[in-house]
Amino acid sequence: MRVVFMGTPDFAVPSLKALVEAGHDVRAVITQPDRPKGRGKKYAPPPVKEAAQSLKLPVLQPAQVKEPEFIEQLRSYSPEVIVVVAYGRILPPAILSLPEHGCVNVHASLLPKYRGAAPIHRAVINGEKVTGITTMFIDEGLDTGDMILKEKVPIFGEDTVGDLHDRLSVAGARLLVETLDMIGRGRAPRIPQTGESSYAPVLTGADELIIWDKPAQDIYNLIRGMNPWPGARTYLGEKMLKIWRAGVLDDEQTLACPGRVMGTVREGVLVGTGRGLLVITELQMQGAKRMSAADFLRGTPAPLGVILSNAPGKDGMR
């Protein structure tokens, strides 16, 4: 099939490569503009652009997808289908109606659950045991179009969002190829979304904060759901402390002072929560590199009795 592909982050790269390997005629790749990245704020291309260039595919990076000039350029490629995988922009009706077979999306959840921008993060943060991939025909709503195929993907107890992201991206690529095969043969179903829906809004800075009044299991899920990006954070005195890995040592004990550093064990640093004990096993102090809690303790005395906080300068002894 003649395909125009729209995608931006790492998640979309396996899908683009799978289309090419399956023999589809990818006429053009649309991705977001290069953005400043890192401490030096040098402009860096999106992962999809790098992948497209390695495959020698034409790349377009429009600032606005609603511009008539861009839409006419899309039309000139005569796509039979437009594939959208984590592009990051809402498409106008003029694009949705352009290809013969419509626009198809690969979404990282089992719709109608977790519609929106951050379905992988939210599934881990919420302690889900299963998520998956849905391919669907895009309509003018937010991830509300008719579904084509679904595939369940388990979430294991120690999965980070990075682990789950990688498995879902591979599953999504496989399901996309199967979906286009069905569309090409005129056998793709249109299954309306029914049942309970939920929304997975984009992450904000407030989502990164550890609220120590919550149960240890909830905090553990937050830490998993923020690794490798953007990181769950708390504050040790004036300095930000990112916690990258942890474990639940006890999920029943009720403590008088959530956030208090209670002691150390072989695995790391014990912190009280609203219910149970959390053991921090990998962390990163502001201005320092990521390290195991054991390495941290070799160079820094255990801050016993200190209370971790959700704002700088608010720790103390109680």
C-alpha cells in the first residue's frame, strides 16, 4: 500500500521499520521539528527522523499540520492510508479524509482505557497488571475511533515504564503490519469502542513528586512508572533526590511519620510511608550521577531520622 507515516519518538520507530520490511510503499515520513535537547540545548532530530533518514525516506517536519500548503503536499503523495504512531499532534479533518482507507493509529493501551498522551506511564503508575496495543481508525475525537485489532501485553511486577514501552513498541509494529494487511484485503473490522473509558493525560511536574503519605506499593508503582523518564523525585533538604528503583519491604505497617528515613538494610535505604516501608535501591542526588543506594551510603552517612519532603528545604527531625 502507498503509506504516509506520521510519528515522532522511539516508540514509533519499530512500526516504521516494520512497514518498510513488509514491502509497503512509504511515500513520506512526517515528524515533529527538531528540538533543543540536553544541557547544551543543541537541536536534535526526533528518533523517527533519524530512522527515516537511515531508510532513505523523505522527511517532512511541519510546524503546523493545519497549513493548506502542507495538506496539499500530503495529497501529492497519493497515500492509500496514513499511519499515525505517537506523532503528538491532533490531525484536522482535511487530513483525516484525505487517504482512501483513512488514517490508522497504533495506541499503547487496550481502548477505551487510557485514551490520551501517556497511556504507558499511567498504566504502570496505577499498578495495572495488563495493558496492550490497539489499532484503530482515527476520527475527530481523542482516541475514540473504531478499533481494528487488539493485543494484550502483561505488566510484570518489576517492570519500569521503559521495559513496558519496549515490549509495546514491538507488539505495536507487529499489529500494524497485520492491520494494514487486513485493510488491503478489505477485511478490516470496525469495532466501536464500548465499556468503561479512562484518560491518560500528559505528565506534569506534579506527577513526578513522591507523596510519602501514600502506601508503599503506590509509591513503588510511581517510581517504576517514572523510570527512565522523567524520574520520581523527592527532596533531601534543599537538594532534589530522584529515586530510580525501590522495593516494598512491608505494605501493612502504619507509621507515625511518612517520609522519615528509618534506617538501612543490605539492599538500600528504608523510608516510612503512609502504609508500609519502602527500600530505596537506586537514586540520584541533584548534580550527581545515578547510583545504587549501597554506593551512595559508602560516601554519605545515612540521613537517619531526616524526613524526605515534596518541596526543597522542608525536611527535618521529628
